[in-house]
Amino acid sequence: MSNIKQVGLAVGLLVIGQSGFAANAQQLAGRCASCHGANGVSSNPANPNLAGQKAPYLLKQMREFQSGKRVDSVMGAMMKGLSEADMDTLAIYYSKMK
Ligand code: HEC
């Protein structure tokens, strides 16, 4: 794991300790629910489940969609404009779902 990734997760874990985390995460995830499900489980087989997936894995996928390393037109567009902290928050949020 690179240092940058560790820093990103550390920031996210700090954010979790703050009361605003849940509200912020829910707001960010509101854009994802139509495809990935409100509880991170998708009803459409074309869309992967996110619930319970490991946070570092989710963060890596989001970074790669954003950078274009992993190519998907929908997800590339979804990640546009999200900050590192936003992606971190989303990764932790979905990883904690059952
Ligand atoms: C319009 C539908 C749609 C929306 C909205 C959407 N996604 Fe996705 N997402 C997909 C599809 C389809 C894939 C699979 C792409 C592929 O085949 O590579 C995917 C893949 C992913 C993956 C990779 C999962 C894995 O197991 O590799 C992550 C993480 C992810 N989405 C997060 C998000 C987040 C966070 C949001 C909200 C900010 C979001 N998505 C919004 C359709 C969507």
C-alpha cells in the first residue's frame, strides 16, 4: 500500500470520529443509490454491490475511475468533481454496510 493511500484512509478514519460523517456520507451516497442501492446492494445485475467490500479496494476503484485507469463511462462521470476526502468517505461508508 502506498503512503498516499494510507494517508487517505487515515483522513477518512479521522472523519468517522466526527458527528458530521454520517450526514456527509449519506449526502454523497445519494447519487450512487439509484445504481448501487440505498444499502449498497444493487438490484440490477449490471451494477456491482458495494456493501461490505473492503474500503481500500473501493477507494482504489474510485481513484482509478477518476484517473481513467479503470475505464467505465458511467463511473468515470460519477467520480468527476469528487475530492479525495469524498471518495474516502464513500469507501468507508459502503465498507461498513452489511
Ligand atoms: C448510473 C449508474 C451508476 C451510478 C449512479 C454509480 N455507479 Fe458505481 N458502478 C456502476 C457500474 C455499471 C459499475 C461497474 C463498472 C464496470 O463494469 O467496470 C460501477 C462500479 C463501481 C465501483 C467498483 C466496484 C467493484 O467491485 O469493482 C465502485 C467503488 C462504485 N461503482 C462506486 C460508486 C459510487 C461511490 C457512486 C456514487 C458517487 C456510484 N458508484 C454511482 C454504475 C453506477
